[in-house]
Amino acid sequence: MEYVQERVATLHDLADPTPDAPTDRAAVVVPMTEREYAGLAAERVLTTLAEVDPAAVVVPLRAPPERVSDFHEWLDSFDLEVELLWCSADRVTDLLADHGLDNGFGKGRDVWLALGVAAEAADYVVVHDADAKTYSERHVPRLLAPVAGEFEFSKGYYARVENNQLYGRLFRLFFTPLVRALDDAHDHPFLDYLDAFRYALAGEFAMTADLASEVRAQRAFGLEVGMLSDAYEHAGFAGTAQVDLGKHEHDHRSVSGPTGLSDMADQVGQALFNALDDHGLEPDFETLPDRYRETADGLVRQYAADARFNGLDYDAAGEREQVAAYAGSVHAPHTDTRLPAWTDVSFEPADVAAAAREASDELVE
């Protein structure tokens, strides 16, 4: 236990707090895909949310038509009012295409759609994943309390220790050493901002409804990095907090294969480099991969010492193999396909909600 402050306000779990927070003025966004259907972790999240009783719960769903009716029935079984936002419905896709926003989809696009709907329904928006096996009724109040006070944006952080080993590999072995390698070469406050977060890739965050309408979003992975870029722009150091959510157990991904960590690294890297461009930073991509590997190697030594100190299993050779795999993602961005802020589009969140509702109603009926 410690109480060290970072460059952003760091709110610690010193007494297992459940802070006072206006949950009745908050909308909670819980993105799901078909793999979450009736899963134990998602069941726990929804049951716990019923105890929290927020003003609204929005579930942006990416699933094929044949699963939508099942999701409706499952979500209706909880003592919770849930708006199911079927993001992969043809009506929603067509609406986006009509406004020139049909270039790809994924978790980021789903969350962006839900942010617009949630910001219309409440004063504050809380976002978290549905796969946390250790989800607690304290999480929403902890994320919400700072933004209901003096901050505009809050980010969760936690320890990823499970099965007697360290997880959070993409953050530990890719994002952190990459940011630090960049920080060694560039004196810029945005890099200081990124490095201040104890878990920058956490999917748990909260913001004011006004900020939710101002942020842009990556269409797939990289959502969290892109979100930090806009949080820095609109909230800055003074308007940002990070919150201790304890110890988290999440689903784990393989390093290779579709939607594996290497694929995620490429998208996170692209999101980061696009964000750097926003702030006038131009990395030297000729030297950056080697500098990244060198920085990552130093961190592997530190993680190995930490694991030994705690009696954890640690495969240093395997971690270095992951670093080598991630190094292929350190390259100049190809394109920037971020979605615009809701304040910059010519349609309303209500249009999305109506399109999704009409499409799902046809299947449920």
C-alpha cells in the first residue's frame, strides 16, 4: 500500500472505500460481443450493476442477428433497465455510411455510439468492460466520484496478477516502454501525461457528459489511447484523475492470431502515433524500434525482480519474445480512421438509438 501521487491526481485504495457518488445521474456503458452472452463474468457485472442502480445502462452489442433475441431475453432477466444498442445492425451501419462514417468497425466504434446515447441520458458517463471476474459494486462509485467533483476525466488502474503470474502484457511490454522510449527523445507534456497513468490501457474510465460528446474514438482496439489524447486536450493534467480499482482478473488473449495481443499492439501503436501527430510530435521511426526494445528489456529485468520478490512465476525469455513480436508494430501510422466527436457530426445519438431499436425489435417480435 502506498500513497504516491503522479502528475495526474492518483486516488488510492487506502481504506477499501465506496465514495459518495451521484450514481443516479450517471449512465454506465458496458460493451459486449456475442461471446459475453450468459458468461459468468458478465452475469456478475450485470447483477452488481443492479445493486448500484445507475440512471441508465447502455449495452452496445456487436453480434449477428440470430443472437439478438437471446441477448434481449438474457438482459431482461436482470433487475436493471438496460438499453440494448445493436451496433452491428444494418440500419445502424447504413446510417453511418450515409454520413461517411462506414470505414471499419469494432469495440471503439461501439463504445463511441454508446457514448453519444449515454451522454444524452445522464450528466456523467462511466465505461467498463464486461469480462472482469473481480467486478465490484465499488467500481462505478470510485470511477464516478472524481468527475462528480473537481475533475472531468477519471481512469481506473489495478494490479493484473492471476495464476501466480503477472498479466497486463500489452501495457507492460508494449505501451509503457514505447512511451518511455519516446519520452527519452522528446520533451513534451503529452508524453508525461501518458506516462502518468498506472494502467493506460484499462477499459474502465468515467467522464462528464460534455467531455463524452467531445472525444473521438478509434474504431477498434486503441480506443483507450485515443481517449487519453482527447482527455489531455480537453481536461489536461488538472482535470484528470486515476482511481485504484484493486486487483482485477480479466480474460486473457494469446499473443498471436486474429484479435491476439500482436494484432492489438499494431492498433494501439497506430492510435498512439496518430495521437502524437495531434500534438506535433514526429518520432524517428528509423531508430524507435531499437530504442523501444532496449527500454522494454530494462523493464523485463525489473518485472523479473518484482516477480521473484513476490514468489511469482516469471518467464523472462517468453516476455522478451513478446517484446520482439510487438516491435513490428512500431512504425509510422498508415491512416487515421478515428470517428469524430459527437459535436462534429450531422446526426444525433437519438438517430442511432432509434435505428438500433427498430432493427432489434423486428428480430425480437
